[in-house]
Amino acid sequence: MEQRATHDISPYHVFSRAEWAMRREDTPMTLTPGEVARLRSMHDRLDMSEVEEIYLPLSRLLSFYVAAMQRLFQAQQAFLGTKDAKMPYIIGVGGSVAVGKSTTARVLQALLARWPNVPKVDLLTTDGFLFPNAVLEREGLMNKKGFPESYDLPALLRFLSDIKAGRRHAHAPVYSHLVYDVVPNVWIEVDRPDILIVEGLNVLQTGRLPKDGKAIPFVSDFFDFSVYIDADEDVLLSWYVSRFLTLRGTSFADPKSYFHRYSRLSDREAVETATDIWNRINLVNLRENILPTRPRADLVLNKSESHRVEEVALRRL
């Protein structure tokens, strides 16, 4: 079946779920039901059919893209007469709070790592590059945590520059969702992966462009491919509230949790609290910073209330 465009000048090919699923062709399923269940975040409903119909076609597409990039890199080396280290392929995954970025990133990592040539695939969340809470509190940014200004952007750019240059033993800070803060003096090491997946709220953000034409790097400048996960605002709110209610009885119950105070809320109080947080912080960030980056993605996965991807938009080359 032919792909259809939303209108004649759309920069995207748009596929229904069934149309996209056909692009899997003979790509083998390399994950078991148990592995798929472990990759799923608590409120997502990822199942084998979602992997088969959405993520296996994407894995096949990415195999073509990565191979083409490797050929282009070799052509540039031949032109320059250089013998540079291999250049990792970097995939960005962005979208709203509660949309399922972590699940998508983990599924992609698992599938790509099982390609026949067994590439090394690492996964990084940008949470570790948030400023520590002490800095956010000093700057009056605690209620803007997750907004572009709450990240140590120069540190993130230096890290991605090191990765793209093929440098050994690049280090990234670690974030704890339990204590809701960057963990001091703890790092993860990323050592020349074949593929790096970078997941975060604002990974496609550009910010203001300089008027003098000077080069200003953005996080997305280091991406070879980017995915935006999309859903309607009311659906995102319902997922956020559902996740909040689940966390109330799980991680929030831990006395060490930053949100331990919420574990004692009644159902009604928990729904009201979650809705208030969403409206004051997450919805504002979505509308002002995250959603405007959607047109910059190479691939957009549109989710319905059931968490199923119902439509896929692929940027034209």
C-alpha cells in the first residue's frame, strides 16, 4: 500500500499502523515476551504486536540508515585522506513527560543490539545533565525542572562532541529519580559505542539563534536520526495521573524518596495534586518547549489513549 502525505507540501510520508507494519518485511523478532515485558515502563502497554508492527520496521529502516552513514563516513575519509576513529551513530528520542520515551529508547536499544553484526548500543538519558537541585533552588528554577534552562547544556554538548569524535571513555553524570537529583561524584562511562540513543524531554530544542551568524551548537546537531513520540494533551494528562497514582504506592513509599510526602495522599488528593503539577509545570513545558520541536524530528510516532502507535510520520529525504 502506498504511503500517504497529510498534504501536498508535507515534509513527511505518513503511514497508518497497518501501512507501517508492512515495512517490517522479513526482519526477525529477536525479543521474547518476557524481555518485552521487562523493557516496558510501568504505565505503558507495550506488547509483542507493538514491537512487531512498529519497532521492527523502525529497526529495519535504521539498519539502512546506519549502513548508509558508514559508507558516507568512509567516502569522506577517502576524500580527506584521513584514518579517523569510527563515528558513532546517534539517535535522539524526545517527547513529553509520560509519553513513553524510556520504553521506546529501551526497545530500540534491545533490537539494534541484536542486529546480525552485533553492534554496541548504549543508552543515555539527559536527566543526568540537569543542574543539581541546590543550583536550581539558588536560581529559582525548581519549578522549571525539565525546562531547557534547567540543564547544564555546555556539559551535555561537550559529552556529545566527545562521543561524535570517537573519543574513548566519555563520562556522563547519573540522575536518581528516587532522590530527584543528580548523584554527586557518580558517572557512567560511554566507550565508543556503534550506536548511542539519547533520550530526553528537550533533545530537539534549538533555542534562540544568534543575530551575528556565529556557530551555536545544539544537542540535535549531533543526532543522525531523531524520534518524537506524540499524543494528545488530555491523553498525556491521564497517563501522568495514572503514573502518579502507581508511584504513590511504590517508589514514593520509600522514606528516601523526594516525593515521600505524596505517599500518604488519598486517591482524590493524589489526582488533584498530579493534575496541578501537570498544569503548572509539565503542560507549560510541553507547549512552550517540547511540542514546538516535533516538526524537527525525522520520525514521529503518534500514540492513541491505548498507548498503541496508530500513525507514523517519516521525514522525506
